[in-house]
Amino acid sequence: MKMEAKGTWTVKKGFAEMFKNGVIMDVTNPEQAKIAQDAGATAVMALERVPADIRKEGGVARMAKIGLIKEIMESVTIPVMAKARIGHIAEAKILEAIGVDFIDESEVLTPADDKYHIDKRIFTVPFVCGARNLGEAVRRIAEGAAMIRTKGEAGTGNIIEAVKHMRTVNEEVRKAQMMNDAELVHYGKEIGAPVEILSQVRELGRLPVVNFAAGGVATPADAALMMMLGCDGVFVGSGIFKSKDPARMAKAIVEAVSHYENAEALAEISENVGDAMDGLEIETLEVRMEERGW
Amino acid sequence: MKIGVLGIQGAIQEHLSILRKTGVEPSWVKNRKELDSVEALVMPGGESTTMIKLLKRFEMWEILRNRIEDGMPVLATCAGMILLSRKIENVVNQDSLGVLDISVKRNGYGRQINSFEVDLQIDEIGPEPFRAVFIRAPKIESISGEVRVLTSYDGSPVLVRQGNVLAASFHPELTGDLRIHRYFLKMAEAAEKRIKECAE
């Protein structure tokens, strides 16, 4: 009989499985966290400013204040995630110490390291990371990420980048599935992906961890679109609390993710949700958050 | 026999895939009609608050309760077990189906950093230990009525059975060990046989 073990790969990866077919929402205070929980969110992401505001206000975006994260943790029973800057090992250690349930090593914050991501394998707490393609996703998994999400382009309310990233991963997974061993080694070299994890991808026909959509989801239809493309669930950042009626929008997006393949249900869900957040054209952006991370 | 996995939110695909490995063809149960059509049901882990809200919104809550009270065999894991419980100790205003005579404490083993895996001895499924994964798991605080404890960990029951209901605070769908699902299928087949005999 083996002893009790914490922070194992099974425990980390298994936790991410529990979020599937659900919606994780960005919140900036306990009131918003409660609205998200009441709407049926499977987790909340605690941060100081939603991406749309980070974009507008500029400056260096860091891990949220510890007091705020703790208040949010005390206000809800669902899991609470928080963001650390790319490569900021100390921020991640602090978030783990206060008992956050999941850490997002996120390009939405200003990166702290221009070369290295956090070695996530040494942590007990699981991590989620953004990716634009299969190589990036597999590198993050190799570093210990137990969950992947598309980067999309956060804070824009524009879904095109998330779609591009999901489509790219799907395309590259299918490409890998057609390859023999020699070709796969070469492909791994080409896209900068360790071949051991790439073989798992080839065998499974998907990433070996849960893969969510993020970055630009603003309506129930956007969320349903990402599910149709094969995502396991959806992160909504600015899309909820920058909309006209956050409680209603949150509820509608949760319902849309659960019933994405039923067009009649989606029509009903999409009716009367109120105005979505204002959107931005990607070409007009000064900062492309998706380009952060390596 | 038609086996379904309640497919509202959570680790639905994991249960479907492990059931397929035992040789059955399970279906994804998403609405009232699909719930009516299955003869046994697996209630997966996930977020219990999310599942309760959506089951009510899609008008499946009462039907689910009625089906279980009428004897439909159910395997419930983690959040699924919270949904079945008689009482939730530490969260006010969280509804439950009240069909299983246990009271649970949500996240009773702590937050994610305290989540763990451990070997359990479960005599009913054989002598080999079962690797059980506990993720922000509910803790069974007390049992009453006809509830039978199949195994305990650290002083609390973690796998219980009451009639046709089998409930675990851990995740048998995450380790590839088919024995708990096989045990459930046997339980469901026996229930079906009894119903047929009664009908005759």
C-alpha cells in the first residue's frame, strides 16, 4: 500500500479535468466573485484589473494584492485561481503559500523573464498557461503546466485570435497524427516541442491535458464557437464584467457552454443578454499580449 | 442495459471513456429526454454549485430525484456525491437531492494544495489496493439509515453504498482502474434483473 501523495501529476491534471464543460471567470472583488459563482462559474480568476482595463491604463501589470485574493477566496466555495507574471517564480511561490487553487502564468501580466517560464513541476499547486500553437502548448506541458488555454488576445472582446490559436493547435495535432517516428522527431525539432509529449499527442489525437479557450470571449455565441472547435471549456476575462448586465451575461455564457451543440437552446440563451463589452480591432492594438511568452 | 453519464459539467468524458473500456456503450445525458431513456446513471465530478444550477435551469433536478428514488442505479463521484447527499454541513443555501443518507462537508480535505492520492483497501472489488484520487474532495461527516461503508480513509467513509446508490468522495475515473465501474455495472445488472423478475 502506497502512502498519501500530494501535488502529483495525476492530482494536478485531474483537478483541471473537473473544470471541463464549464466557464472560469475573471473577477476583481468579492462581489463579482459571488455573481460569478451564482451564475454557475466552475472557478474564478482573482485579479486587480480585467485585461480590458490593463490594456487601457497601461503600466506594469503584476500579481494581484494578496489581501484582495484572500478576500475573494473567503467569499466563494468554488476554486480560486490567480495570475503570476511569466517567469516570476516568487509571485508563484507566494500564491501557492496563500493556498490559491490554480496559478495562471499569464501573458496578460507584464512578463518578468524574457527567456524562461516558471519550472512548474516543483510546485504542489497546478498551473495553466497560454499557447498559440502546438509547440508552445507542448513546451508549457513539459515545464509542468497541467492545463493549457489559447492565448487569444485578452481584453479585446474580439474572438479571432482565440479561434486562430485553437485552429492552429487542432491542425498541428492532426499533422502529428499522420507522422511516423522519424518524422515526429523532426517535427518536434521544428516546432520546439519535446518528442515524448508529442508522441502522447499523436496517440491521443489531442493535448494530454485539458485545453480551454481564452482571450476575446464576449458573448454566449463566442463561447459556443470555441466549444465547437473542440475546447474543453472557456475562460471569460473582461467579457462578463465589462458587459451591460454581468449577472445575466455570466449565466448565459455558462448555459451556452453546456449546450453549445443545440442551436435552438443557444438562440434562447442569447436572447436578452444585453450589450456585450465594446470590442477592439486587432490591427489597432498597441500591445499584443499574445506575443509575450516563448 | 442503457448506461448514461450525467453530462452537464465536469469530468464527463473520463467516465464515458472508462465505461467504454469495460465494454459498455454509455450515452451522454444532457436533457430530460435523455435522462428518461437511461437505466443507470453515473454522476461525475466537477463543480457541484454549477451542476445544481444547470440541472434546475434545464428542469432535470426533480426528474433526477424521482428516478433515483424509484431505484435507478447511480454511481456518484465527488461533486456527484455532494448532489446526492442528505445534508451539506458547511455551506448554507446549497440544495441537494437528499437521496443518500450521508452528511458531507464540502472541500472537507482542504483546498487544491491538500488534494492527494492514496491506496485504499476495498474488499468488495478484490485484494489489490485501489489508487484513489481526492481533489478538493467532500468529506463524509456522518452516515445514517441503510448506508453501508465499503471503505474509509483517515477515519471517514470514502466509498459508500445505499441500495442502488454507490458514492465515492474520490475519482475512480482518473486512474484507469476499472474495478469500481465494473462493481457498479454488476450492481446495476442485478437491479435490472430484480425488476424483470418482479414484472414477471
